[in-house]
Amino acid sequence: MSTLARRNATDLQPRTLAASGVVAAFLAGRNARTMAAYRADLGDFVAFCGAVDVNVAAAELLGLPHGAANERALAYRAHLVDRGLAPATINRRLAALRSLVKLARTLGRVGWALEVPSVKSQGYRDTKGPGVDGFRRLLEQLDARVDAKAKRDRAALRLLFDLALRRAEVCSLDVAHVDLEAGTVAILGKGRTERESLTLPEPTKAAITAWLEVRGSKAGPLFTELAHNGKGGRLAGNGLWRVVRELGLAAGLTVRPHGLRHAAITAALDGCNGDVRRAQRFSRHRDVRVLERYDDNRTDIAGDVAAQVAGLVA
């Protein structure tokens, strides 16, 4: 190592130590799923910088003056776009970086903020999912089966659709989180640190009961991999994705778990005549504007107005 390189490494050490405290504070208090997502997003920035780890990358960024730091972030944004990543992925990674710097500013480590904007994204373009009929077709694939996997898959499907749960919310459930006597399930929602209790509809409760009769009431994950030795671990998110995907293909559909959530929310809006407030309580979206997008797609307002306009000169 050259003298200059040694000097630069030595100068970076105290800044790295300080940055490590910012990174630790940034990740502290978050649930495991959120922490893993932030680590992955920051890890991508580490690779872009060619740094040894996230602490070194953070130290380098926080050690830059305002303009140079935003220039670095802007270059990273261009790098993400050039890779062809989805706008949602790009914006999430930029948001993680901005949040880290915001915390550093709060802690007095820097006196500036990252001002690099997100890329434009058209979110929730397809909010209808496979629809109620599509969900019925998935269940029909299990109707003629009585094996353990069919009972497990039916219970998971009913939670995905009947309660509009996210894939991670289903996979994180333990047996202890289900109270069949009270008819409730305690889920850990997206971005939440505490579980909330939801009422189980009767078909959902019946499906979970049937699965537990096979699985048993032993403590542990509610949904498990069905290993031949009976010691399967927790059903992971990618495992549940495969379950839904394969049932969909058998039914002649292309379906993913989140598509069932979309279908459920759209069905909820249909069932409550477009009452977005009621549908918001069901979907647990924090921003009612998200439900307005669902409602717009459900009713095709733009298409209706276009037909009226065209009719004026027909």
C-alpha cells in the first residue's frame, strides 16, 4: 500500500467509526423483515461505491460536502436506471439512502440533506389481480385432494384472499398467533412493530382448522415445508410464491400472492359500493389515496368518460 493510500485509510477510520453508529441507529428498532430490506438496499449502494462494507460506504458519503454528496447520489440513481431496475426498486433504494443521511443530519453528523429525487413511477397499474372467479379456480385445484399439502395450501390461500394479507404476513404467522376459539389471527403488518388482531371469516377459520388437524398444535410456524422426515421448517416467502404460481398455472392463470391481495381489495370495493374508507380498513393501507387508485381501476372512470366524449360526436 502506498503512503497516500495508508494516509487515506487512516483518515477514514474515525469517520467509519462515526458512520457505523449512524448505520446502527438507522437499523435499530426495526423488525427483521424491514431490517433485511434496508440492508439489501444499502448493500447495493456499497457495491456501487466499491466499498468494503456499509460503514465504509456511509463514511465516504457523509464525509463529502453537500454538492459532492448529491452528485454521488445522482450518479447512483443513473446507475440504477441504466441497470433497468423497476422504478419501485430504484425509489426504495434512494429512499433508504436519503433516510440514512436524514438521520445523520439529525444526529449532527452532517449539515445537509440528499435532494436527489426519485424516478417517476406509475404504481398500481394492475390492481385487479385474478378476480374472484380466478380465486375460485385456484381453490378448485384443491377440491379433489385431501392430502396435507392441499390443506396447508388452502389455508394459506384463504388468508391471502379473505384477509388480503401480504405474503410475508402469512409466512410470519406462528400457531400461537391463531386463536380459533376467539376466531382471530394476530398479524405483523408491513412496517409495523406490533401485531394486530384480525377476525377470521368462517371459511378461513375452517381451512386453518383443517390444516392444524394435520400439522398439530405444537408451537412453531403455522405454515411449514412438508419434509418427508416431518421436520420441515417455516414456509418461506418464495415457497408460498411457488404454491400460488403452480396452482395458477394448473388453473390456466398467471397468479402471484400479491395478486390475490389486489383481487381481494377490488372485491371489497365492489362489495361496499366503492366506499374507500371501509376498504382502507380492510386493506390496512395507511394512505386512502392508494384505495382511490384501486377504485379508479375497478370502475374504469377514464374509459367511461372517454365513451361519453366519443358519444357526443358519434
